[in-house]
Amino acid sequence: METALAVGLSVLYLAQITYFQQKKMLFTGIFFTAFTGLASFGAVRLLGSYTGFSLPLTPLAVGTSAALGLPGTVLLLFAKLACGI
């Protein structure tokens, strides 16, 4: 299951890189995406003690949030809700 998730996330990341290259904003887009993803991941981790729902601090979770940004963090939240990951 985790391997399939990693492969799917890699495909999404490559699509995102291709989009940023076409728009000629590769580095700006990558840094903005990583910043928003890590900020949203941190917010979910910080608020997890209040809400009772948090994401695990694993390399896959942090990498997904950094690579895909806010949508990556939301994807991880939905995956945890749906599959109990």
C-alpha cells in the first residue's frame, strides 16, 4: 500500500514540475509549494493535540507535504480518514 502511494505521489510531483517548467517559474513555484506544504503540515501537527487528529511525522508524510504543497497535506488527511494510514 505504501509503495503504491509513493509511486502515485511521484507521478503527481512530476506533473507539477512539468507545469512549473511550462510557466517558466520553476524555482519560485517549487519553493512556494514546499513552504505552503510544510507550513500546513506543521499546522496540522500543532493542532492535532487539540483536535485529536494528527498526521504522523514520517519521511513519506513530510516529503508529500513538501513536494505537493497544501494539496499534498489535504491528500494525506483524506488518506488517513479513508484508509487509516
